[in-house]
Amino acid sequence: MRSWMIGLLLGILPVLLLPRLPYQQAPLLLAACGLLLLLLGKGRAFGLCSGLALGCALALVHGQLLLARRLPDACVGQPLIISGEVASLPRTSLFPDGRSRQRFEIAVATLEPQHCAGPDRVLLSYYGPAKMIPGERWTFPVKLARPWGLANPGSFNLQAWYAQTGIDAVGSVRGGGAAGLVIRQSSTTGLASLPDRLRQQISERIASLPVPPETGAVLRAITVADKSGIDASLWTLLQQFGINHLLVISGLHVGLVAGAAYLLGGTTQRLCLLAGWSLPGLPAALALCACCAYTALAGFSVATQRALCMLASFIVASLACRHSTPGNNLLVAAVVVLALNPFAALGSGFWLSFAAVAALLWLAGWQRRWCAGWRVLSTHAFMSLVMLPLGAWWFGGS
């Protein structure tokens, strides 16, 4: 099974480097070959080859679906009417003249005229007075474009970011977003948008605190992953000191929340035992629930997905009385993350998160007989050196 999962990862990654996708029947042929090798063959070589074929097929299918959802060329720059649900945390930017802009993703329900239908998720810029709340349904007059972006060396790869997030079109609301041109269809919100609504409320509470703007911006970024307050000057300052990666909610944050929940569950379990109640799985279940909740508040970033998958693998194995190793859990997490979204490997979050954990696991095998003080110092020194090339590649700048 491990060789099959390794093959799946190795099959996904090369597809992301292709300049163009092959013909549409290629995924079917690769999937058929992969399934035949998996069912008929035995041994690690067959498992590896099966994973390679299925990984390539999976990545090709994702790529073909992504291209199929793109806005048709004939609809670029044309007046359109879009209806849908606000599907992300709006990011608000203030301009020197006092105007504000809200950028958010909208899950498309209808796009008129009909021949322009196709995009499922659109990134919109709105300059009007209405406040966008995740989960609300709106109708906007818009002008859209295909999601092309710059990918210059030493700068942010916007094209890759569009692919990772599944953005099928970008645009802005026509007429400056005047109140008479937009229609709020429904203010009712469902459970799917609850995490983003909570993130927005927490972000607004932090923004209202009597603290300097830079402090509030950093608190919002590391609490609910809202980087609206991080302007270019603050980002440049953090980049010069080499600490801009600390603004990303990482697996360490998720682990701290899970650890606190596990301790709380253990205390509650002991109190229940004194009362005559037996709840053997309470600490693990509470840790997993807390991990899921915090991952949702963090916007399901790649690093938090990795931590959630590893923790879930460990807890499920322990509840099933099975042995699990950190290396296998890391491999399972990589397979789950890339199976859900192969384009996650285009971003820094995937490589930094998984590389850091892999390096720590490798180092832990050498530190078993070392004293605690030397272990702490060597870990920090080792991680600084190991992560330096990746940090320079992704955050070094031009």
C-alpha cells in the first residue's frame, strides 16, 4: 500500500509541469492501466506503477475540468449578470481617497447570457457600500475576464494561485457597485458558510481593538488567516526580517489546539471516572473535533489540512487498536491533500509544510539517545539550515 501511495504522488507531480494537457482520452487509458495493475499484479513494483498511472489520470482530470470551467473567450469584457453565494471571507482594502474594495469569491448559481455559463467560482471586486457576508446570495452586473496572471521570477505566481483555489474567472461589479445595481437575493446562511462567517466576526472584533493597525493586522492574520490588513510596506518589513512565514497558520497551531483539547478531554475523562462513567475515547474525540473546528477557522489551508489528516490517521488507528507511524501518517496526509486538489503542489504551503515535518521526523530518528537540551538546540539549528533553501526559493524576492 505504501508503494502505491508513493506512486500516486509521483504520478501527480509531473503533470503540473506539462505545458499543455494531452488528448481527453488519456486519463481513461491511464486509469484503466492503473486499475489493471492494481487488481492483477502483486508486489511493490506493480503497486508503484499502478499509483503512477492513477496519479497521472487524477491530475489530468483535474486539469481538464479546470480548463472546461474557464470563461469563454467571447464573454471576456462583456456585460454579464451573475447570481450566486458569497463563498469566501471578503478581503477589504482601503484606498487613499477613502474608497473601499471588497474582494471575495462567489459560487456561481447562474451566469447570463446562457452561452457564457461555465465558471463555478468567480473572484469579484466590489466597490459599493453594501457589506458582503459569507453565505448570502447576491445578483451583480459584472464584467469578467479569464484568470490569467503574472508569473515573473522572484514575484508571486498569480497564475498558480488561481489554479490552486479553483478560480474560473475574475472581474468587478459594473457601475462601481452602486446600491441600485446589485440585489441581495437572500440573507439566509447555511452551515457550509458558517466557518467563514465566524472568521469574519472574529476579524472584525480584532480590528476594533484599541491597538496599532499593524498589530491588529498581524493578529487577524495569525488568528483567522485574514490578511486584509497586511499592506505592502508591512509585508516587505516582515520579509526583510525573514519572519513573513509566521503569518501563516501552520500545523503547529493546529497541534497546539489539539493538544489543549486532549488535555481537557483527559481531565474530563478522569472526572467522569470518579462519577462512575467510562468514556475511553473522549480525549481523542475532543482533540479531533477541536482540530477540525480550528482548521475550518483557518480557511482549510494546506498546512492545516496536513495536520488534520495526520492527527485523524493517528486517532483512527489508535481507536482501532492499530499501530501507526508518523511517516505513514505524513504519506497518507500528502495523498489526501493532493487527491482532493492536485494543484496544491503549485504553492509554497505544500512544500514548506510537508518538507518541515519530513525533516523533523528524519531528525527525530537520530535524537533518541541525546539529552533534552542538546536535542532542542540541534533541532532549531537543523531546521534553520534545512528550510533555508525552500524559504529563499518561495519568499526570497527578486
